[in-house]
Amino acid sequence: MQSTQVQWLSQQLKQAIQDAADAKKAAIQADDRLTQEEKDAAKAQVQASADTAKNAVDAASNNTDVTAERGKGVDAINAVNPTPVAKPTAKDEIQAAADAKKQAIEDRPDLTREEKDAAIKQVDDAAQAAKDAIDAASNNGDVTNAKGNGLAAIAAVTPASVTKTDAKAAVDAAATLKKDAIQSRPDLTQEEKDAAIKQVDDAAKAAKDAIDAATTAAQVGAEKDAGVKAITDVNPTPNAKPAAKQAVQDAADAKKAAIEADNTLTREEKDAAIKEVNDAAQAAKDAIDAATTNADVATEQGKGETAINAVNPVADAKPKAKAEVDKAADAKKAAIEADNTLTREEKDAAIKQVDDAAQAAKDAIDAATTNADVATEQGKGEIAIAAINPVADAKPKAKAEVDKAADAKKAAIEADNTLTREEKDAAIKEVNAAAQAAKDAIDAAITNADVATEQGKGETAINAVNPVADAKPKAKAEVDKAADAKKAAIEADNTLTREEKDAAIKEVNDAAQAAKDAIDAAITNADVATEQGKGETAINAVNPVADAKPKAKAEVDKAADAKKAAIEADNTLTREEKDAAIKEVNDAAQAAKDAIDAATTNADVATEQGKGETAINAVNPVADAKPEG
């Protein structure tokens, strides 16, 4: 039986033992290396040690024993150090599985060092994860589960040969792309494609062999890159098609150069022909591009060259323009040739001028570049040709000289008042006819010499027209004839004195002269005839009435009548004496009148009148018979 003091100490020490047990159990519980089952077993062992120690304390009788039992109990508790079994065992299994997996990875030649290392790391990570899961597991079931998961995770690490496979896939992809590109290249023939594709296949195989032999990812990458580059570098140079297209282009260039050098073509015609060449060349090149084999290429090349060489543009604008110029020139030359106002020399000069203008226009057309330029030069040429209007010189001058000679001759004829209008007209007509004949001959003349000859002949013919007056001289002759007849009649008219005859003759002469002046002044033959008639009428109208003699005779008669009246009145006289006296008077009067008639001049008449009057007055009959009775 313990004393109270010992009981009190025992109680205190048992509590300390339990505290130590609780601390140990807590430590055990906190030891994650242990499963719960292992913790529970260890904690039961700790509690059993604590219970044993506390029972020993209760059995101890004194403080020393109590304290000793407590010490033993605490030691027994602290001696409980459970060794983890489930987790280490599980982790060992995990590690063994990981080691086996890693060895299998190392043994794979299709993996690069990096892929192996990555896979090994994956295995290590899976193992570590499994071990961590095992460490974190609470109970054996969790450990078993974590182990199983870990083994599964490790087993699941089956690294694919990504780098080499990817590298070879990249090589294959590059090869496929390259072969597709080659196959799709229209500039290569099938033969060139086949050769290039073989080159690609060879490069791809060499690259994949090098990748298989590579150890590291870097080596794989290098071999892949080298292979891809080798594949990429396969850039077959097209030979057949470029050569064929170059031959086509050379043919096209030669043809276009020939077209450009052909100055018979306008810019538009050249451009059209060049476009035709370009189209033919492009069609040939397209056909060459579309050709599959070298033989097809050669065929299309030949067809293209044939098509290009068949482009032979025929000049249209310039020949047509020059033809129009020639047409205008021919028309102008025909007009010049038909122009009989021109001499041969003038025609030749004008025709040369036309030919020069036409040639200049055609040269300008040949030098023209565009259709518009051609049309412009054609128009200018036609205008230049149309502007050639040769002015006749030799013939107009010759005809002017003929006209001048004719005008002078006609002026002379017009000024010749000895000619009537009809005579002038006839002469002028003759001059005009000569002038016209000369001008017609000049017009018909061919050369300048011919013109000069015809001019001379015309002037000679004109100058030879010297009309002789006929109507007026004849009319004046008729007037003179009438005047002469009248004057002869007057001269023969002894009833007239000399003075009266002279006066009458003067009147006749004046009438004749007036008539002849009027005839000279007359214009037409009718006028001449009229004036002739008027002259003849005027001349014939000159009928001088004797004055001196009739008057003298009248005076004689008067004296005689007076005398006879006186005799008659003289009753001293007988009839017989009167009759005798009257007879004497009459005889004296008659003798006086006869003398007067025979008198020539007025003085003679007066003398004879006086003598007659004297003789009459001297008749003084002396009565004989009656005085005596």
C-alpha cells in the first residue's frame, strides 16, 4: 500500500508517462512514412508500454521506485520507433519498375538522347509522384492504390520516337511539298520533273538514314535541317521549256525588229502586227508551258515559230495614202496636160512641180509614224498638189501681144473715118478672126517656140488687115458726080449770070462738101447712103433762080411795056406806026434780053439791060401818017 505521498507522486508520474505516450503517439501519427495501420500498431505498442509503466508505478511502494518505473516506462515508450514497411516496399517496387522502364528506354535506338532523357524524366516523375502519393497515403490500401497508380504511370511511359519520326516526317513533308511543287511546275517537262523528283527522293532517303543514325535531338535536327535544305535546294532549272520559249521569243524579237524596221507600216500597223506576233509568241509559250514532254515542247516551239514567221503585215495606210497622192497627182497632171493654155515647157515645169510635191508627200508619208501622221501628210500632199495651178505665161503673153496688135489695128480702123461701121466691123472682124486664129494657133501650139511662131504669124496677119474705104468714097464720088452734073447744069443755064452760077455752084459745092463731110462722119453704110442721098438731094435742090437777067429783062420788059404803052397811048401814031414802033421796041427789048441772056456777069447784064432800056427808050416813033391829015 502506497503512502499518500507516493500515491500523489505516482499520480503525477503516471500522468507524465501518459503525456510521454501521447507525445510519442502524436509523433507516430505525424510520421507520414507510416501507414495508418502501422501508426495504429505503433501507437498501441506505445499505449501498452505506457499502461505497463503506469501499472509498474502503481506497484512501486516508494517514490524512488515510482520514479524508476516512470523512467522505464518513458524509455519503453520512446523506444517505440516503428519502421515503415508498406510505403518503402511500395516505393521499392515503384523504383524497380522505374529502373526497368528507364533501361528499356535507354535500349531504344529510335529515341534521341533528349527523348530518352525526357522519357526517363517522365518515368522518374511518375515514380516520384507515385512515391509521393505513397508517402501521402494514409493507410495500406492507399499505399497499395498509390503504388498501383505509380506502376501504371511508369508502365504508361512509352515514349514515341517524336524527334526522329518528326524529323523524318518533316523530311518526307518537305520532299512531298518539293515533289508536288516540282510536279506542279509548268516550266518543267515530265523528264525534268522525273529527274528532279528522283533527286528529291535521294536527298530524302539520305536525310532519313542520317536521322536514324543521329544520337541527339540536335544531331537529328541538324540532319533534318540538312535534309530539308538538300530537298529544298532541289530547284531544277527548266531547260527544255525556257530554251523553247527563248527560241520563240528570239523569233518574236526578230520578227518585231523587222516589223519596226519596215517604214512602209504605220505605228498602228506595226503595233497590230507586233500584237499579233506577241499573241502568237504568248500562245506558243503558253502551249510550251502546257506541254508535258520534251517532244511536246519541241512541237509547240516549232508551231510557235511558224505562227510568228507567218506574221507578215501588209502595209495599208501608207500605200493607200500614197495611192491617193498619186491619184491626186495624176488628176492634176492630166488637168495640166489638158490645159492648152500651157506650153509644153510650162506643162513640163508644172508636172515636175506636181511630181516633186507628190514625191515629197510620199516621202513624208513614208517617214510618218502613225495613221494620223499618214493622213496628215496625205492631206498636206493633196493640198500641195491641188495648189499647183500653173499660170500660163507664154501663151497668155503671146495672146496678149496678139490682142495688143489687134487692139492697135482695131483702134486704127476705128480711127479711120474713111470707113463705115460695116467696113470697120468687117475689118475688125477680119482682125478679130486673124487674132482668134492666131490665139487658137497659140493655144494649139505645143512649145514656147511654136507659141512665138504663131504669135508672129498672128501679128503679121493682123497688121496685114488694111481695109480700103469703099462706101464713103463711092458715096462721095456719087455726090461729086451729082455736084458735077448740077454744076454743069448750072454752067449750062444761060439764064444765070456768072455770079449767080458761082453762087449756085458754091451752094452745090457746099452741099457736096457737107454731104461728103456727113458721109465722112457717117457711121454705117446706111448712114453713108442716107448722107449720100441727102447730099444728092441737097445738090439737086440747088436750082438757082436767075435774078439779074430776069430782073434785067423784066426791066427791059418794063421799059418796053412802058415804051409800048406810051406808043399805044400816042394817038398821033397809027396802028401801023404804033405796031412798027412797038415791033422796034419789042426787037430792042428782045435784042436787049438776048444780050442779057448772053451776058455773063451781072455787070454785063446791067450793061445789056441799060443798053436795052436805052434802045427801047430810043424808040420814039414820029407820027407820019396823021400829022398831015
